[in-house]
Amino acid sequence: MGNLNNPLKQALSEGRLQTGLWCSLGSPVSTEVIAGSGFDWLLVDAEHSPNDLLSVLAQHQAASAFDCEMVVRIPGNDPILIKQYLDIGIRSILFPNVQSVEEAKAIVSATRYPPHGIRGFSMSQRANQYGRVRGYHARASEEIFLALQIETGKAVAAAADIAAIDGVDAVFVGPGDLSADMGALGNPSAEHVQEAIRSVVSLKGRAATGILAPKSDDARRYINWGATMVAVGSDLGLLVNAADSLAAQFQPLK
């Protein structure tokens, strides 16, 4: 905390692949364990998981000891909520369900101080080590990382324009919601959904492209298509699979 350098933002701007893990368990202990695993980034989910501002703060404190950038998917695009997450030191944010250029521009504005945006000013907060980081307010936007989720057919059509907006660092496909919106609920492998995904992750431009891909074959395919910000699994998935597998080994003995 206090170091304004954002290695995830830097690496993606240079076109380097950055692999991450989704964190849904809401525990600073499990997040700390994962932060030391060697992933480039981890995503703490505050949209579909039992997280709030304080639990995210605790996980950020736990993860800060490691060279792993913590991204937070916040539950919505309310400027007040954005301000709160930024003030507690969350500089990398994933925004759900962004469908238009207008929404994207409003998000960027909410993360910038006036005159470049509408972020509220606080002299002392965790993001600037409670006032100890000189020049934070003038430089904050340089290291804030914004990834916007593409989760509907409408958003797919607007993805290239969204990615071109100054301040948008990545467009990130949400395959589950996208499949639902495209009439293939729970089946992102459907051919027409895959075509939509490819049209987004293969975009070339200033912004990076990313996706959640818990299956290794899917992750490798998306990387081959051009995605450089790829979540290759989740803490919940790892726990469920390992626990179920271990339990099953001993069922024949009963």
C-alpha cells in the first residue's frame, strides 16, 4: 500500500500475458494463501460472493505482502461505491455488465479527481497511507486499472468502442452471463457464444482483453485468440474439486 506502481497495468499495456485466480470464499486467510501461489493477479468477487467493503479491505491487507495485484469486482457502478473502494486502496477494479460507451465514460469519470472526473476528494485515506503519500491525488489515475465486463450481445457489439475509451485498460468477457443473454444459458461453449467471445478477446488496440476460463483448454484457446488477462480457475472450484475427490477415494471402504 502506498506504492503507486501497478504491475498488472504495466504488464498488460506491454501485451504480456497475466494469469489470475478468482476468489469467492470471502476469507482473508484463503486469499492470503492464493496471493502467495505465483499468480500475477487475483480477483476478489464482491458481486456474486459474500463480500462487502470491510471483507474486501481485510483481504487486501492480507494479500498486500505478496507480488500479486488484487483486483476487485465491485457489485455495481455507483460513483459513491467506486469512491469507497478506491479510498480503501483498491486501485484495480472490474466493473460488471457494462453495455455502452456512455456507461464506460461515466465509470472512468467516477475514478478521476476533478477537473478530469467526479471522484470525491479525501485528504487522508488508506489509498495514500492516510496522508503520507505525497502527490497521490495528482498521480492516482496513472496507476488505477479499470477492466469493464462484456456480458451481453449488446456489449459485444459495443466492445471495440468501449475498449477505445481513454481510461479503460481492459475489456473482460463474462462468459456465463453472455451465454445466458445469447440464449445458451450455462453453455458458453455454444458455437455462437464462442464466436462472440472471440470477437472481443481478439480485439487489437490500447486496451487489453480478458476472460474467466476455469477449464485449461478454454483458457489456452482464449490466450491463442489474443486474451492477455485470463483467470484460469477459482478458489471455490479448487476447494470443491479437491474435497470431492478426496472424499470419493474413501467411499469404497464404507
